[in-house]
Amino acid sequence: MMASGSTGGPSMTMKDSIRAELSRLGTEAALPPGTVLWKEGDPGDSVAYLVEGTMEVVNKAAEEQEVVLRTMEAGTIVGELASDGSRRSASVRARTPCRIVKVPAAAFRDLLRRRPDILEDLYRVQVERVRDLTREVTRTHRRAITDPLTRLYNVGFFRERLDIELERARETGDQLSVVMFDIDHFKHFNDTNGHEEGNVVLSSLAGIMKRVGRRGDILARYGGEEFVALLYGAGREEAVRFAESVRQAIEGHAFRGGEKQPGGRVTVSAGVAAFPENADADQALIEAADRNLYRAKEAGRNRVVSAPP
């Protein structure tokens, strides 16, 4: 379950004023923990003022997993967005023992016409909620497209961007290249030094790719010890220079345990493929880079291979 931070209500003086007005218009009720005040899809025929306790707004994700959109503390007006008679966009339930004042939607609308200061304060609260939600969406999106260990993009995002950038390259005639990297004898390194040291190598390769790459390059962990780079606007020769710079940086890095590797150091192999020279479709371009990576492995590893068209 994902929960956002609590959203506060108006200032204390405004809270007292709002409570007095709504208490005059509505009826007070007690809600035990877990009580559902409204379900998603219910008609918006009333609003509630939370006198005591904590309530939460919940929704169902696509996989039927429940998501807590936000929590609300005492002094908050609940359900005001559906007070125009529209359907509830989410469910609201008591998280702790609560006391509320429930007010008919029509009476609440009349109150807002008479008290524009309350409407202004509600607007401020909604702006704060939107900002909180935007920050949470941004964090969630970044987690969804990022490899947690290396902080590079994940393979799903890479494939989406490759499809988009290939389409753009076809329309504009720009160049585009893909580089595949693989850490040589990585299983041997893990077996000899342990997975923690292996993670250091993975993170270091990611950091080197970022330093060598240009702003806007799509750098991703392809899986395991494989990495991939999408270089928009780069032809085969420029992609080879990028791959060679990464290879040299890894070869020259003194990894702890690297002396136990074949050849006495940690190395990487790379394969380069360019659009439209080597392939004109996304999967074909990846396969062309992967074939060149395989050739680099066959030729003795610790090298970059870029076959001509």
C-alpha cells in the first residue's frame, strides 16, 4: 500500500469559523475506525467536516491493489470536490475514531456563496494537495523507469525511448546508435569476491557511462551484467569512441578483487550498431549491437566491435 503524507486544513481561526458554520447546517456523527463514509462512485450529495480523528482517501489500482491517496486530519473539509452532485472519485473511510459534521451539498454551496473566504481557503488546500500529488507521481514514475542499483534507466524505458527516437530519426534523417556492454567474466568475479563487490562493479560501470556520455543519452541496465546506451545523433564512429572511452575507464579502474580476474583486472566488451547502416528497426538494431558484442567476446574480450553495414 502506498500512502502520501497528511494534508492539513485551514488555520485555527478559519477552522473555528468553518466548524461553527457547518455545525449549524449539518448533523454530527461518530465513525469507528474502518467505517466507510463514501465509496467510489457514490453521489456527491453531501460534504463532511472532520472534527476529530484521521480519515483516508483510498482508491483501487489497475491490479485491484488498494492505494491510499492521502490522509486528512481534524479541521479538514471532506468531499467538497463532488459537492456539485458529481460521483465520488475515491472512497473515504475513518482511519481512527472520528467525529464529523455532515452537511447537505446544496447547503454547503450556499455557504460558499455567502463566505468567499472559505472558498479561498479551500482553494489553497487543494493547491497544496495537487503539489503533494505531483511530487508523489514524479517519485513513483522515476522508480518505475529506473534500475534501483545503478540508477540508470531500466530496459523497459530504454525500449520505449528507442522506438520513439528511431521514429524521429526516420523523419529527420538524423543518425542514431546503440552500444551494448557486458562485463567480462562477471560470474567469476561474483563467485570469487561476492555479490557485494559485484554490485560495486555494476555501479561503477553505470557511473562511468554517465560521465562519458552526453547530456540526453539514454543509458540503461539491460539485465544482469549487461548495459546499453542509446546515442541519438551519433553515428557509428562517435558511438565507437564512446564505447572505447568506457572500456578504457573500466580497464584502468583498480577494483578490489580485480586482480583475481582472468587477465588480472575487470574489463568490459562492447558491441556497436548504427541506424540506418546496420538496421532500421528497434529490435533489429539491438540484435545487431548484440551480435557485435558477441564478436568482441569471441575475439578475446576487453574490446569494442563495430562491424560495417
